[in-house]
Amino acid sequence: MAVTHQHSCTLCEATCGIVVTTEGDNVVDIRGDEQDPTSQGYICPKATALADLHHDPDRLRRPMLREGSGSGATWREAGWTEAFDLVGERLRGIRAQHGKDALAVYQGNPTAHNPGLMTFGQGFFRSLGTRNLFSATSVDQLPQMLASLLMFGHQALLPVPDIDRTDLFVCIGANPAVSNGSIMTAPNMRGRLKALRARGGRAVLIDPRRTETAGMVDEHLFIRPGTDALLLLSLINVLFSEGLVRVGRLAGNVIGVHALKVAALDYPPERTTGVTGIAPETVVNLARELARTERAVVYGRVGVCTQEFGGIASWLVVAVNVLTDHLDEVGGAMFTTPAIDPIPLAGMGGYGGSFDSYRSRVRGLPEFGGELPVATLAEEIEAPGPGQIRALITSAGNPVLSTPNGTRLDRALDKLDFMVAIDPYLNETTRHADVILPPTGPLERSHYELLLTLVAVRNSAKYSPAVFPRGEDQRHDWEICLELASRVLGPDQKLLRGPGWLSKAALSKLGPEAIFEVGLRAGPYGVRKLIGGLSLGKLKKHPEGVDLGPLEPRLPGRLHTRGKRINLAPSEYLDDLDRLRGRMDSWAPGELVLIGRRQLRSNNSWMHNSERLVKGKPRCTLLVHPADAERNGLIDGELAVLSSRAGSVEVPVEVSDAIMPGVVSLPHGWGHGRPGVRLRVASTHAGVSINDVTDENCVDDLTGTAALSGQRVRVTALEPAAV
Ligand code: SF4
């Protein structure tokens, strides 16, 4: 008998509502849930692949133990007790012998979509007390979080474009038509962009590639990768020089305006145009338009963050919004009011963030949010001495494919004394593990969107029970983390963060639901509303989700800075401007630089084992502008060698004027051709990994974020093999 379940797609940040139809153990249909208040029936092609993920014969369902090493390694299934015993004994022993920092953790991007990992996982990993915590944050949004910490006092207080009410959307280094928003949960961005233009608004895209989003906007400007900070400084220069600065309601809370004005003096559009590739008059017009449009917003995303000057550029995105009176205003960059709200906890002794409170052992890269930049992970494993990483826990991550110089990390992982992966697949990273502990899949666990409601374009709350019950012999990731905490730290160890005041037995029984319940009742729509306040019980009666209304002005109340001030000119950024100026002055025409690209049917490294998502023309191609192709003797469809200091790959060339001259683009997440993985579909559509070319030494010196965009590369035609 067919049964329907309202749920959420947790494959990306958009978190679209879905209706899953099942018959027995089978998923027979997945479609968009028209009742979901945020997605209103929209889904992208990836949602239906949740069924493939659920039924995937390659998905691990029992713990796996590796026997032997190298090419002679074999795997055998084991029971949970045997696997936990082994992991507990090895991690405990290494920690006792070599100290806390000998254990490292890498958490991948799917953590953000998994409330069990966001609560119990964080609790366990941080309780280990190691400095060697790493995550996908440092190959992604770290600079945006740093700007929030330095300017608003909380690393998670992230401004979100009020896309449904803005009249001017200036989008830099993002492809929301494909991503459906990032740090901007916005399902159906194509529909939202159409609506913006239909109401007379304008959308402008600034990107080195004419992306899918470019087809949805009024104007697309090519910009040279890594130069967004220069463009933004020029915009600020024009705002000041033409007397267009208007801070508005928050003027009494904003400091540093003069210092920012002085900082921008050196960057008139005429000076930066040669490097950015954007004409001075275009910059002037854009500054005027931003200043004169009542509802406008500048939004920068991954291309702005993952580059040599991601820190400065992310700061300046916020600064432009403040200077044009578009911060915390309707149609501008606004803040959410999530039903479970962690932000006020920072004012009650909770955690609001940290930066540079310590540095990495080998290269001295700064800590952020209690984590070190992942660009330094391989050398921290390789370099002997106190604090050397000897054991690694990976959770929902594949850093061999997703972090810079994956080839080096691939080799370094073999040098570990022990590795355990909490992961449902035997992939390019987990093949190095001694033990793989596979958690339940997305349809086998309940869901409440804890994190992404912090960055959604509309306030809402939704709880979804699991579509399929957890099998007797399966474990949720939060259960795995709880058990590991007990094994490694001792059964009486309290988890430092999250649900730290309850015993392991109580936590096992309550699960994440207890946290949702407490969070909802304590939140802004909970007990304070007395009658009809939000609770888990209420959400269970509304499986489609509850709409909590549009974003509302939240400042200055929500600020966590001293005196509730927003500093427009933090010294960390001002001190880094010399480095930017040096780069501008040393820029040389003729450099060929690399950028990544996101694709609609792909999500980082982890959706390539679904036949329906990878079929068709090979998509892992190197986009090359016709002029660069001609200069380098490259032919459309033929193989080229893409290389850097870090390494090289052979990849088919796609000649296209959708990429600007001097830039080549390779999508990220591919490269499934390594031996020993168990991904039958992905292996036959392997592609190559961009991170076999990206250099781990190229980072934003300020933040330690990997500078994945804008690295200098060489491209040559592949010489036919000598016979
Ligand atoms: S955009 Fe696609 S992958 Fe993302 S949540 Fe929606 S349906 Fe899922």
C-alpha cells in the first residue's frame, strides 16, 4: 500500500519540502510539497535522487573494518560492538600516549544539513579538546562568518538578502540559479529572480563566468577572479567621493566610517579597472544605483570567499550594504528570527565565535571558530613533533576531493596510526580508514532544520519524522557520536556543548528531539507567546511546516558587540590592505587562472553515484575561452593537461565564450577514478578532481581560507603518446 510522507530534501541548503511516496521499503515517488511554506512545490532534479541514495547497493549499512593495507587491503563487515570496541581502544590509546592534539576531526559540508551532527556531533568533537578540528568551513564561507564576528559580534549572525522584496540584487561570485541560494536558503531562485524583474527590479551578476544565473539577470559583468575586493573598494570610493553615503536608522550604532573612507581613497575605479576588468563608468553607475535604490542588496558568496582576499572582500560586501542604508532594512541584507535561535545564547555565556586565538603548529594559520584551516591538514599529519596528528575522525566529509591538494592529503592519510570515518560510503577519503561507521540515510532519520533557518529568506519551522524507521542494526550519526564519546572520553564524560547536562543513557533515549523541543519552547515563537506558542507537538501537527513570516529588522538589538556598535573598519581588515595593494600593483596581464563551478545535478563530491544525476554528456570539462584555446593550441573536445605547482590532471576541453579570457573553469567534486572506492556509478563517470591541481599553500593569509578561486595554472594540449 502506498503511503505519503511530508519531509525535507536535505541535499542542499535550499531544504525544499518534498512528498515521498513509499510502498513497503521502497521509495516509489518523490515530488515537491506544494504546502511547504518556503519552497511551495519547487524541487530541483537532485531531490528524486534521494531514492537512489536510499536504495544504493553501494551504501554501507554495517560497520566495515579494513584488513591489510595498500592495494592488498580488504574490507569485512563487523558488528557495532566490535567496531566501537576497536575505535574506542585505538583512539583512547593514541590520546593517552600522545595527547589531545594527536586526534583530529574533519567535518564535511553535509553536517550543516544534519541536526544530529549539529548537536551530538559537535558535542563529541569539541569535547575531545583537540586544537586539530577541521571542517569544510575553511574551503567555503569562513570569511563571511569572520565578517559577522568582527562586525556584529557573532559568527553565525549572517545577513541574508531579502530577495523577495528587493528591487536591486547585486550578486557577486555566486550562482543561485543552480545553488538555490547559499547563506541564503531560497528554493526556486529562478522563480524568485523572475518575480524580482517582473515587479520592475533589476538583478546584476558579477562573475568570471557567464553562469546559469547570468541568463536570469539584467546585466552580467565579467570580473577577474580574486579581485572582488578591489571592485568593492572602488564602489565605496565612489559612494564617498559623490556624497552618496547614507547610513540611515543605524547611524548611531555604526563606527569606523571615516577610517573606511580613508582606506578606499587609494582605489578609484580608474585605478582598479585594469585588474578587475570592470570599466570605471560601470562601477560609478553601479554605486549610484545602489545608493539611489531604496530596496537594494549586495550579495557575495563562494567566489568572494574562497580566494586570496576573501576576508577583505567579505567585509566590504557588508560595508557597502551599510553605507547605502541596506543593512537590516526591508529589501536589503536582513537577519532572520529562527524558531530555535542560538544567537542569544552568546549573551548568556554561550559561544559567539573566536578568531586567531591560536595558530596551526606547522604553518601558523589562524584558528577560526575553534577550528584550523583544512589547507594545513596534510602537513599537520606529516610533520613530526609534539601535537602531530596521529589519528583522524572524518564525519560526512570527503576532504581528498574537496580540499586543496587532495593528492598530498591522499598520501598523508596513509601515514596515520588510525582513522575512523562516520560515512555511508567507501569513497576517496574513507578508503584510508581502519573503520567505517555508516549512519542512517536522510530518509531514515527525523529532521528539523537547525542551521539553515538562520540564513533563510523567510522565517519558518518544520519538523519531519523519519520516512523509514531505523533498522535494528543501524545507527544514527548522533548515536554513533554519543557512543564514541563514551568510549573515548569515558561513560561519565559530559559533552561540553549541546546537551551536556544529561547522562549518556538519558541522551540516548531523548535524542535530538529533546533539543528541538527545548529550543522551540525557549525560542522567539515559544513560551513567550504563551498561547499557541511553537512546540514540537505543534510542528508534528503541521508536517508541511509553519510559516513565521518575512524577515524583520533586528538591529541593533541582535548585535553582540560592545555598545551594540557595528565597526565598519576593523583593524584586522585595514592591516590586510597592504597585501591587497601589493597584489594589485604586481598583477600581470596574461596570467591564466582557475575557478571551479557548481552544477545543478551535482552537489560537491557526494551525488555522483546516482545514475540519473550523472547520465548524459560528460560534465567534468575544462571551460576555456576561444582566445586562450587558440593561444595554447587547445581543441574543443580534446584532452588538455591542467597543471600547477600542486599537480596536474588530464581533462577534456570545452571551448566557450561563457568564460572570460584568462580564466579556465573546472567543476568541483569529481575525481572518482582512485582505486579502492566502492562507488560503482561514480567510478564510471569519474572525471578529475580540481583539488589535484589546487595548491594548499594558496590561502587567504588573513583568514586561512583556501584560495581555490584564482590560482595560477598552465594548460597545454595533451601530446599524443609516443608509440
Ligand atoms: S534545491 Fe534541490 S537538492 Fe536542494 S533542497 Fe531543493 S530539491 Fe533538494
